[in-house]
Amino acid sequence: MTKHDSNQPAAEAPIIIATDVDKIYPNGCHALKAVSTTVARGEVVVILGPSGSGKSTFLRTLNQLEVINGGSILIDGVDMYSKGTNINQLREQVGMVFQNFNLFPHKTALENVMLAPLKVSGREPKEVEEHARDLMYKVGMDQRMQNYPSHLSGGQQQRVAIARALAMKPKIMLFDEPTSALDPEMVGEVLDVMKSLAAEGMTMVVVTHEMGFAREVADRVLFMEEGALLVEDNPDDFFDHPSHPRLKQFLSKIF
Amino acid sequence: MHVNQKNWLWNGVFIAIILGLCASVYLAGKRIDYSWNWDRVVPFIINSDPLEIVAEVDGTLEFNEQGQPQIYPYDGGDPQLIDPTLALSLSEGDMVYAGDVLASIEQTRIGPLLEGLLVTIEISIISLLFAVVIGLMVGLMRVSVNPALRNLAITYIEVIRGTPLLVQIFIVYFFLGTVLELERFTAGVVALSVFTAAYVAEIIRAGIQSIPSGQMEAARSLGMSYPKAMIYVILPQAFKRTLPPMAGQFINLIKDSSLVSVIAITDLTKAGREVISGNFAPFEVWFTVALLYLVLTSALSWAIQRLERRLAASD
């Protein structure tokens, strides 16, 4: 089915295994300090933390938009940094949704969704278009498929961006503050799409400030500060019985 | 309403200033001791002088067995054959001398100035194509993370932009032309395209760098390789943004092509110089040459503006 069938691990093995991930920027900023965690198949993990805590950086290491300086990352049993790994093939399995949507402005909404499957996967154009239309329907954008991104609202653009990432049939979806650039009245429509995705069993790693979403949808919540992973807990204990003093401080500022 | 009235006023001012300038140029032309003679320029654009068939030898006009007119030379050499379809102004047995007009044909040919214009168009189009291809490659090298490619591109751009085009044309023609045995037209194309490509490369670099980095990240996160992301995502957007400066560069290319006249390519400028040396109407000819360049550059800038408007669909 996929390119990695030969060394497919047992279904119980975590789909993401990050071990002692270190990231140091050329300017000397130590963005990630020995971050280790795993994400199970179908799990929804939310990462919280103050701004500059490294949560977005960590998310971006999971599809190698940031190259790490130490440690290792395994995606579905494949070491991202071993010599034989084709990073483009790996990225096809890890969809990403950005804070600023990053839709391609010269393509219509539907063309945005179809571009990568056509040019990368080499699938049949007819099949790709059918799949794209299904996805647009799923994110509630089937009425605006022929619009250019500049003619769509932020919430609509972000829903197209989710459809675009799903078009590659990824095993994992990464969300980098998907609602932070939206007007408040549009946050709900994007979160609804993410909730239905979670309900379908998609593996999701979400960096967000939406505490309600974290509490309602997350299987596990991570708390990061200054590049270190401080707390990993289920949402109930995370919010109602915070153990770590830094987490208590963080939550007290929010609620 | 109020604004509209003011616009009318200022448009009127604009027209008045232009008319004033034209009038002063006209008066200045009157004051100098120069006899303006615009109709002398016309034959150099469209030549409607009849083509004359002249006798090549001294002899008599006679018809041979097939009824074809011929001139039998007095000195007994080979007869000069004449096309029988021509309406001859002589009859059989007439004596003719070398240089006599035997017949004239009505015709309209393009004059040397238009011929020069065609050469200018040809050299500009060929150079433009090469300039875009080379410029695109150098521009992509310029934004590459590979230091060898990047530094090669920077060196190329700096060397070409730092030396005059006229000098480059001489170097290409006299040095490269000798080493590689280039024809003068080829040498002109090489010099123009290499020169323009350096500017095109900088325009393309600026265009690529003006695209937000999120576009490349989004394309790569979908599994596209760097070249695919460039081809399908970055370059189409950069192309749109680079059109206005690119139009300026292409117009420069057309104007710069006038410099190839120094290596004796008969482009519009060289044709102008040749015409003047024959008819002594320098003012009229130079004004005409300038007008022909203006027609060419205006057409190009109009075409690119249309393209820009078509690409604006996604804005």
C-alpha cells in the first residue's frame, strides 16, 4: 500500500517517535532541548506553552521544515535522518496546516487541493479531482471551489488549506496555530473541521491556544517552555490538577 | 463632480504644455538655416521608385528566333537577354548604349530604414529569448543555497553590470568573434543577450525573494521537491510580479540594440546613418528613426500591460 510496507512496524507501535530532539539556530538560540515524546496511531496531541517556548519549532521538525541538530525522529518506523530516507516521500504522509494558511494565490481553491496530488503522486487527474471535490465537501467549501484565495475569508482559506493537506492522504496531520490568524467568529468553523477529522481517527498534533479544543478533543496535552517539554498529561489532569509549578503559573494567567 | 472638473482643467494644462513644446521645437527649426524636406525621407521607408532595366552593353536591340528581345553587342560578345514580358520603351533595330533604360517596372519595396527596423526587431527578439533563458538560470543560481552556484551567479551579474555594453560588444566581436569565428550578427546577439540576462537575473531573484517563505514551506510540506515547488508554486507567482520591471528591461534591450551598429550590423540606427550619408537630411532621418523605435517600444509595453491585466484575475 505504501512505500514503507517492508519495514512497517506492528500497529501498536507509535507513529511518531521523537527522541532527545535538539534544535539550535545559527544565531545561537537553543530552541529545543532534548524533547522526547511519542504519538500513537489515531491519537490527538495538543501542545501548549507560552510564545517562544519552541512548540511550533517542535511541530516543524516533525516534517523537517526545521532540521534538527541532535536526537532522532521516526515517522511510522522510518528514521527521518537516515541516509536512504526520501524526505519528499515522508512529507506526503505528514500533512501540515499553517497559521497563515499559505494557500497558493495563483490557483483556485480546487486547484490548490489538486496541485500536489497531480504533480507529486502522479495519480489519475480524474481520480484526483473527484477526491478533491469530496474533500471540499467535507470541509464545507464545495460552493466556493472556483474562487481564488484572495476572494475567500480567513476561515474559508484555512478550511481549503486543511483539504489541501488531506489531498495527499496523509497518516498524520500537523496543525501550527491554525486559528491564531482568524477573526474570532471564524475560529469555530475551522475547529469543527478539526474535530470531525479527530473523530475519524486521524493522528493529529496541534499547536494552539484554544484551551476548549484541547480539553474537548485532545487525548494528551503537552506543555513546553523555553524549548523543554515539561508536562505530558491527559486533558483532565492537565487542566484540573496541574502538577508542575510552571504549568500552574501558565494556566493561572489564562483562566 | 468637483474632482472631475479639476481633472479636465489639468488635462487641458497638459495638452497646452505639449503643444507649446511642439511649437517651440517648430520655431527653433524654422530659425536655423536648414531646409526641412520631409518627403525626402519617405523613399527610405517605402520605396515606390520604379525598378529600371538598363542595357549592360553597347549594341542594337533585336529579336531572336523565339521572339525574345536581345541586345547584340557591337563587339560581337554574348547578347544580353531581356525578359519578353517587359514593356520595352524601344523598338527593334534601335541602338542602345550601356546604361540606357530599356524598361521600367512599377513596384513598392521597403526602404532601407524599414529594413533596418526589421533587423532591429530580429536581433531584439532573438536576444530577448536567450536573455530570458540565461537570466532565469542565473537567477535561480543566485537564490540557491549552494555557494558555488550562488557565487558564480553573483560574479556573472557584477562583471556584466559593471562594464559598458559598448565595450562588451567590442570584446565579444573582436575577441570572442575571432576565437570562435562568430558572424557579426551572432556576436551582436551574444553581447546583447548576455548583457540583458544579468539584469533579468536580478529581476527574477527579486521576484522569487518577494514571495513569502510560507509558499515554499507549504509546497514542500505537501511532498513537492524543490524544483517542483519552484516550477508550480514560486515561479508562476514571481513571474507576475516581475512583469513590470521585465517590461522595462525588454524596452532597454530594444534601445540597447542600437549599439550593435558599431560592429556594422545594419540595424535601424546604422540604416539611419547610411541614409544620411546619401541624402544629407540628418534632422528628418534621426527624428524618423526615433519615431520608429518609439513605435516598437510602445507596442511591446502595450502587449505586456495586456498580459499583466490578464494575470490579475487571481488578485
